[in-house]
Amino acid sequence: MTRHCPSPTVALLLSLWIWVAPVWAQQQLPDRKSEQDNAAKAVSLLSFVAVDYPEAVEGDVIRDRKLYRQQQNNVDVAGALLQQLPDKPGRAQLQDSLRELTQLIADRAAPDLVRRRANTAADRLAALYQLPRSPAESLPSSDEARVLYRDRCSQCHGVQGDAAQPERRLDDPVRMANLSLYDFYNVLEPTRNDAHDAAIDSDLSSRQRWALAVMVAGFSAPEIAPAPRLAEKYPALVGLPGMAILRPAELPEEARNSLMWWRAHPVETRHLQHPLARAAGLLYLAQTAYRGGDIASAYHQLMLGLRDGYLESRPQLAERNPALAAQLDEQWRDLRGAILDQAPTNEVIEKFQRLLSNVVRAREQLQPSSGSGIYGWGALLFIAALCLGALLWYRLRR
């Protein structure tokens, strides 16, 4: 692929970022670890209610009473953790949702209903407390975790995730499709999940945890890679954050099987993601970080989206629509300046929305005019819809 030089305006942005960002990031990064850990632990508990409840209840009969009580306890602990988190508009409604989930479990409701309600509550909690559930950098290969898994995990989970105990198996595609890549990652955080002792995961870096999550996802992945056309049809599934946060079980069969393979082979999917789709994903992550108060991460992800996403497509966009390219140049600069100048939050969020909208528009203009491409464009709007929905919800609550 031929590399093109960015415009003088964009090049200036990058050069300024190199010396401004490190100093500014150290000054702005707040300490939110305790809040994030509590929120992430509650999300993990609810996610495993969705996964384990069908094993505890069949029809209206309790199959495994111990596992059934564990599901009840998971919801109770999640509710207690939510009560410890800062009060925000929407927390009362989320507490009501958890009470409804408790009642559904007490009534031995249908597993599909409990699964949907538990996953919905987990996602709402993560959104309410702006929990980062995806890395900004590309996902690592499972090869990076091969030795770690062999030394620390295979004794309990089997060499290929094929443990003798059903609850320890990692190769069941039905069960694993109910968990996102982030759910795998979350289990490896000792402050968020007590599934392992300190000897297993207390000293792992974030990258090592993501590599292990990718490796675990591979045990239940299809053997054959999806057709390349499916990456155009479902572009939100071949990049972040979609690859990290979406649960395959919630998707149509074709998309579900594709995501099961893609998330297990992230390195092999990088060439399938359009640079503007990557830019849109990074803008979504940046906005999530900004809403959560992590201004340094928001700034880093914003500039990463500029450097690793927008700039690669800008020459082609400038040829197709020079006015839109110029507008995007200005919007990247304005948003960067608003964050550095500590502008009012509502102004920064509006700049995020306008920039994201135009990145999505630019992606549409560069999309091949095939039928599958037009259909696939709708999937890219998933990212924009999340952002817009969060903004509208925030304003309505206020």
C-alpha cells in the first residue's frame, strides 16, 4: 500500500501531540481504579448469570441447586456493588432491573429471558459508569499467551480447553458464544473476579490478559475462516471495539460464526478493517474514556484514531470529496484543542459527535458501491448509534 503524506494542518497536529501529550497526560489522569473495579466485577457477575443459568434451570425445574443459588448470589452481589458506586442518573432504573432479574430467577423463568435481562443489565452498567471494555491498541495474537496458558491454565482447563469438568471447559461453542472477549479478559483480573488465586493472574499485564482472552476464544472458534465478503457485510465485527465487547450469541448465525473466528485471529483480520472504521472505533473508545473522566486516555485514543485511521484514508477522501476532508481536518484540530483547553464537557461531547458523524459519512463515500457493501455500511453505524444513544440518554436524564 502506498503511503501518502498528510496535509500540513494534520502534520502539525501530530508534531504538537508528540511533545504536548506526555506532560499533559500525567497532569490529567484521574484515579478511577476502585470505581472501575467494582463496576467491572458487577458486569462479570451478571455476564456469568447469563451463561450459567441455563445449566441450573431447565424448564421450571432446578437441575443444579448449588449453581442455582450461585446465580441468585451473583445478582445480589452485583446489586451491592452497584449501591457502592457513585449515584448517577439511571442508577435507580438499573437497580430496578436487578430486582426484576432476581425475581425472574426466583420464578425459574426461561433461560433465554434471564440471559437477555442479565446481559442487558451488564451492558447498561458498563455504559453508565463508562467502563472501558476494549483496548485502544490492536489485539495481540494468541501466540503471545501460549506459554502462559500452558504453565498456568492447562492443568485446570485442559491443553486445548478440553477439561474433564464441564464448568472448566473452554471449548464448548454454545457456552463460549455467550461471552465476549472482554468477559474472558475480566475473569483474569484478580480485583474483578475471584476465579483464580494470585499465582495465576496477579502479575499479568493488560496485554497478557488480552492475549489469553484471544487464545481462550480460539478453543471454540470455527476451523474455517469467514469469507472476506463478510468483513464488508459486518465491518463492526472485524475491529475494535466490536470484536472485544460483542457476544456472538446475540448476533445472527452468519455474523455469530464470523465473530467467533475473527476474535480468535485478530492479527489476521487487521487487513480486513477499513482505516476509517478503525478511526470510528477509536473515537467511540475516546468518547467513552472522556465521559468516564479518563481525559488522558481519551486524548491518546483520539490521536491514535487520527494517526492510524483517518490519515491513511485522507488522500483518497480528498480526491473524492475535498470539502469533507478539509472539514474533518478542522474537526480533529478543534476537538483536540477543546480537550487540551479543558472546555465544558457538553461542548467536547458535541465535537466528538460531529467528528464521528463525518468520519462515518466519509467511510460511506469510500465504500464500494456493491450491494453487500451498502448492507455492511449499516453495521458500521453500530458504533455511531452507541455514541448518539448515549448522548441522547444523557441529555434526557439531565
